[in-house]
Amino acid sequence: MGQKDLLEIVPPIIVPGSSAMIRILELPPGDPGIAPHRHSGPVFGYMLEGEMLFELEGEAPYPVKAGEAFWEPGGDVIHYTIANLLDDRTSRLVVVAMMVPGVPMLTMVSDAELAAKASERIAAPSR
């Protein structure tokens, strides 16, 4: 049996009573993804196929390719971008989301908050 470690992190505290959800997401060709949002708890993911652009508050956007893992802390951190970087095929990923009791797994960020934080976003590095 072969083994390959993909990601090792120290996650934030997981609130007692939280539940976990595992979901497969499919991003159609060129899909800009979900609008800016937050997750109630940490999210861990693995890119099954394709390539997506991933952007969290406080970080420059970066590509995640098939075979790579990613995570986000959830809570107050804005998840700005999860977009398919491929125009000719669907990208697929699996995510494991920890959901805090009584808080929706996904909450959209208001236009007013996005505008207030616009100057804090970090641009993607030039290629």
C-alpha cells in the first residue's frame, strides 16, 4: 500500500457539538464559483481533477491543481474565490466542512463589507 501525505495543519478549535459534512463540488468550465462567503467552521479539501483559483482573506489567490489539498479556518475569514481556472473542462473537488451548531455552513458576505475591506485584498502574484 502506498501513502502520500497531502496536508498537515493545526486547525483552529473545533466547537463541541460540531458536525462534519463531506461534499463533492463540480465547477463547470470557466465557472467563477460561489460569491464571497464564510464557513462556520474549518474546511479541508482535495482537488480530484482540474484546477481552481482559491482565495482567502489575508492571502494572495493561488491555483490548486488535481492531487493537491487545501484548507481554510472558517469563522470570520472571508472565502473570496473558488473558481474553475479551466475553460474547457469541469473541475471537481471534495471538501470536508466542520459545521458549528446553530450556524449555517455557508454565509454570504455583504456588498458593504466587501467594499469596506477592498483595500485589504492581496493581489495574485504575476506569473
